[in-house]
Amino acid sequence: MTTSARFLLFDPVGNAWPAVRLPQVAFAGRSNVGKSSLLNALVGQSRLARVSNTPGRTRGIALFEVEGRFAFADLPGYGFAKVSRSEREAWKGLVEGYLEECESLRRVYLLVDARRGPEEEERQLAAFLAARAVPYRWVGTKGDKLSAREKVAAAARFDGEPWLAGGGPVLLTSARTKAGIDLLWRDVRAAFSP
């Protein structure tokens, strides 16, 4: 199923996104987690978000208008991006500013490689969101690379601290097989419901 979606803007410094008044959900995760592939799978388009073999290609906030009613925000990745420490720090300020100040932000999807589970950076971001009462949801990517037993173990990695469980049960997805994409769409639509 193809969904109407188009590129709106790319903001590397944080001065353009405030002009977008559409309700938004944001997608955050490590540079190699497959954010762009997941966004493309969600809208059924292969080239909406730029997919690269080099981690860290998204070097600002990319906004996409979806169905003419809301927007997806693709946040810069962290972790494996091959960029300088100063650039990584600038991204951190950009992302934190967006997450704290975007009044039309309805939910953040924290993308995690399902084979690894949440690592220190994901835990820090979840704690940051929980402390600011920003709704978030865990999304496990690359679920097609797990056996049925591994999927059960993957889901268990999100138990424990309240802010880990605060993201709700993890949604396991695969951009390649489209597994879990319908469930994720339902959650996205629920985020925009009154």
C-alpha cells in the first residue's frame, strides 16, 4: 500500500522546523538502525527517505508531509555516524531542542536493532523523554533476522526500569519483509487521534 507522502524540508540547524505546524511524530535511533528504510516501508515508497550504506547520512532534521495531514520527523542518528565529535554534539543540541520545543510533536518512536535491544544511548534518550513527559514507543527493527525464540528474548530486553517499560511493548518490525508495519501504522494513527 502506497501512502501519499512528500519531502517538506531539511533543517541542519534548528531554524526551519518550527514553521511546520502539522502534528508530528519523530523517529529516532542509532545511525545504523534502519530509520530511512523503515520510513520508506511505512509509506510504501522506496525513495522518500534517503537510504545509505554509510551511517550518519541524516545530518539534520528531515520532515515529510504524510497524507497532507501530519508529518514524520527523521532525526539525525547517533552512535556509528562517522562524523566529528563537535558535529555529534551539534546534532544532540538540535535533537534535544526539537524534542523539548516542538509543540505539535505527538510521539517519538525509538528505533532499536531488535538483535541488540536498547543500549546506553537509547536508555539515555528514553530517560530524557520520560523526564519531559514526551510520549514514546519502542520499535525493534530488523525483526526478520530473528528466530521466533529470539523475538521473545528481544521483547524481554525492554522490561525493567520504569522508563524502559514506559515505551510500551516493543513493536518488532522489518522494513524488508514489512512484518509489523501495519501495527506500527496503527500506533502512528492512534498518536494523531484526539
